[in-house]
Amino acid sequence: MNDVATVRFVQPTQTAFVRWVNRQGRIQKRLARGELRLDAEELINEARRRAGCTDFGDDSYREPCEEFLAGLRDDVSLTPFGHQLARAHVVDWLEQRLSIQREVNRHPAILDLDVPRPLVIVGPPRTGTTLLNHLLAQDPAARPLRTWEAMWPVSPTRRVDVRRWLGGIVVWFANRWVMPDWNRMHPFTREGPEECAFLLAHTFINPVLMPVRSYREWFRRQPDETFDRGYAGYRRALQVLQWQQPAAGPWVRKSPG
């Protein structure tokens, strides 16, 4: 008989940059300067300021966003770096939702677009789903989800599309200064292909957030209608991407919830 494989989880080593941010955060806390708050209203206003618009569409994002933030405050012991990263993510996701809605308001025909039937890849972690995603993305007719467009379905600037440039910076920074070992588990490049969790982020109805205990409990109590609203937001993001670059063949999707 073959030996059963053993998986050993090792605490990741913090990079020098992350250690420096944590050290500065602890110093500021001692000086009673406090931390940036994880308050929903404050982050929503920040996202509106950055996006230059106020229309989120419907308010289905609000309850799960507040549940996630409450879980971060009450259930998770965040380091100063983790606190800043979580805050930045939430503002980014809110801004993404605003940008998608702004694009739909400008071009209502987006909502009439059909999204070609996708090839959907699902499977347990560490079973080769990422490899399959990259393999299927090699088909010239396929339409994979690229990292830069997954992070920004709509460019944050109106005159020039800076998404590829921003994606390159984020990927370089994450791989060099934040998670240098991540590429050993999951290739993280600007051109992708990437998972659909990015496109679910602006809905806040996202299994990726389930490690937060209270959010996980809220998620498991939800009726089907909640997930219908989440997937409606996901489809709207796909329609925006389809509007920008129509798919010649099938979309290739990995882990859409």
C-alpha cells in the first residue's frame, strides 16, 4: 500500500517590510494615536471619495460588509499590518462596486449582454485546479479572467486605463514584500488567469471571507436569495468585462463561489 500523504502547515515567515509595519503600528498604539477604524460608514465614504461617485446600485452589499467588519473587530486578532491590509481591501471592494455601477449607468446596454456559457473549474485545494485553469487559458479562443481585470473590472481612472500598470505593481509588491512564498502554492502574475473570488469581492457574499468566525456563521444562515444577489453582482461584473472585450469562445472560470 502507498503511504498516506501528510500535510504539514508551517507558520509563514513575515517579511522585513511586514515586520517594520507591525513595529510602527505598535509604536503608534503606545503613543495613543490609535488605529484606523474598521467602521462601515467610514469606509463607504472613503470609497465614494476615491471613486468620485455615490451610487452602489442596490444595498445588498451592506449587511455582509458590516458582518465581515464586525468579525474582523471582534473575532480576529489582527496585526497592525493585517489591520491596514483588511481596511485597504474593503475600501477597494467598495470602490470596485461603485465603478461597476457607474459603468452600467453610463452604458445600460451592458445589462442586455449575454455572457457565453463558461468552463467552470471547481475542486478541493491542492488538487490541480490552478494548473487546469492555466492549461485551459492557453486556448486562443478561451477568455480567462486576468488578474488585473479581476481586481479592477473598471479602470479607476476615466481617461487612461491603468489597470495593467496597477496590476503589475500589486503583483510585484505582493510577491516581493508581502507573500514571497505564495507563488509556490498559487502562481500570482499580472496576466493571470485568476480565480473568481476577486469578482465576488464587491458583493461581500464570498466564501473567501469565511475564515472569520462570525461572518462564517452569518454566511451559513443565509437563504438562497442572498446568494442569488451575490451571483447577480458577479454576473454584472462579467457583463462589464464582456462589454470591454467580447469573448470569442468560452469564459474560463475557477471557483466562482
